[in-house]
Amino acid sequence: MKVATITKPVKILWGRSEKSMTTSTMFSYCYSSTIKPASHSSVFQPSLRSISSSSFHLRPKSRNFISLNESSSFPGNSISIKTRNLCVVSASKSDNGSQESSFQGAESFFRSVLASMEKVYLNRNPTAKQILELVQSVDSNQICYDHLAFRTFGVNGYGIDSMAKFFLDFGYEPRDELRFPAKKLKALWFSPPSVPLPDGGSGTNGPLPRIFISELLVDQMSTQTQEIIRKYTDISSCGNEHAALASALGSLTWEKPLFSEFQQLARESEYAAWTLVNGYALNHATISTHQLKFHLRNIKNLNRFIEDNGFKLNSEGGVLKVSPDGLLLQSSTVADSVSFQFSDGITELVPCSYIEFAERLVLPQYKNIPEKEVKEFHRRDGFEVGNADKIFESTSKEQLTRRAA
């Protein structure tokens, strides 16, 4: 029986004409959007106040500019936001239809948001931090992220769309939708805009990563589980409009749940329980192994190196997950656990995040290109549902128990 299927997406439709323009608009409101994937070939104060900004002369898609303050704490504090003022700078494609860079005048802002998400992630997950430092220490390796991943609740506007809006505003494009019927999940991945590569950039200052966002199909869950999830997304009010902000701050957009509610979700969906206590936090970052130097470029060598240094890798379906075409190789650590105090005062360990590794091999049609001339577009793109289904297990109770053994 197939674990999941891939659904090819349809073209995204933007509700305005695509003409060359430069404009800026300031307004205040909560809005919602629905994302349709396009076809392709191959921050924390007790409350948020008005945020003002001078007009910018740019040519990216619509953007939200929000000042961030970094935080590294677990999402014990919650954001409940009902009003906000946003300065939005909007523009569109040029007359010839080509997408101009979304980063004109705003690249440093975008990367600072990614860096804030990464800082929260590394401060909460010592395994990820230690492995990154370990890999970097070998031959002064620079880290390139293959993709960053987020989890969401597919209800009340808290699904994929809520996190995707931020990335779409900065030129990312929706690609393939993936479905996981057994886990009652779906996912959508986004490709980054084409921008000049930073010279010697590493991590969030390196090549822009793909974005992988999944959501729980809440309406397929039991009535009791649905009630719990809807309770907290309702409490959050317009928190879904600031998913990227919550991720960068490491804060939940809803109140802390009861321990009994966490247990109920965990019995039915470990994904749901994880999202209830982690919210929009970065679920995992993925090292692009083929971007590393020398022997660690091979994912099998990297896996062996990581295990030899005392780290446990996700064993679901085997340590190495291989796509049917043999061109996408993935592995991941088992998630760290962190102490979480529930609203009823009970403190328990809950799963946090993990780090993944991906090697994308050269496509058959480019096999004769000299290795030094191979670029990312010569390699296997996209994701594989069979691989991803097993990677999801990095936060499962079974894998966490094996790690503790």
C-alpha cells in the first residue's frame, strides 16, 4: 500500500494585473489568503503596537515589514494579537513577465528573519547546534541549507498558507503538493527566488533554501482532537497572520495547553501534539551534503561521521532514505526533547526539533558535465513522499525512546 501520493499543482492566480509598477501603500488590517501551487517542469513584546515605516521604492511582490526582537526561549509565552498596523510595499512583475528580484532593498531584512528562526532553533536543539559546529570544523566547511521545514494545523487559516505568505512575499514560488493519507497530512514545497549567491555565505547567509510546509488535515481527526485544536487556534485570534514573526520569536500564538490535551493529541497524531506545543517553530533545517567538502559530500560518509560522534539517527525505514529514482538521499537525527510546563502546572519532556541531511545527485542528462561545473539546477530537485514520510518520524515517541535507550 502506498504511503503517500504526489498531486501536481495548478497555477497560482494573483488578484491584480501584472504590469510594471512601483508603489507603496500603508494600511491596517488582518487578512487571509489561499495559496495554489504553480506548475513547474522538472519577533516578542506582551503585545504588538503600530509599526510604522517610511515608504520604500522597490520592485518586489507585496511584503510585510515587521521589526523583530530575537528570543531563544521555548514557546512558553504566547502571542494573542487582535490589531496591528503594517506597512506593505507592493509591486509586480515587469512588462516582459519576468520576475524581478524580490530582494531589492530588503534582502538583509529577509535573511535576518531566517537568522532569527535559526537562532531559536539552535538554542532549543543542542543536537542540531553541535552537529553544525562539528561539520563546520572539518576542513572549514560552509553550511548550505537544502531546505527549512515547518508544521501547521490545517484549520481556521492556520495551515500551509499562514506560513507560506511570508515566503511568497519575498519571491518564493509554490511547487508540488505531497499527500500522506496514513498520517492525515499534506505538504507543499516552495522554491527560492533566483538571486546572486553571497560570496562565502554560510547558513542563512548562504544560498536561499527551499521551504517545506506541511499541515495536519484537522477535519479528518476525531471530534475530541478537532475540538482541542480549534480551541487554541480560536484563542490565537489573528496570530496566524504572523506565523513568521512567531517562528522568529520562538513564541506560540495561542495559550499553553493542558497536559491532558497534549496527551489526547499524542495518542491520535504525534504530529498534532508536536505542533500544539511548538507552534510555528522551525521543525528542522537540512544540510545540503553535496555542498560540503571532500569525503563528507557523500551522505553515507556523513552519516557514519555523525554516528561515530555519538549522535542517533532516525532509523525508520533504514537510516538512509532513498527516492525510487535513486537521486534523492536523505537522513536525519532523532529530535531533541525539552522541558515544557503546561497550563495546569505539569512539567513534562516534549519533542522539539531535529536536523536533516540531503544529497541530491546529478540528473542523468547532465552526467557528463565535469564535477566542478555542476550547479544546483543540474541535480535532482523536489521531494519524495516515501522519504518524507519516514523523516516525519524523527519526532515520534518510538524514535525518541530508542534515542534515550
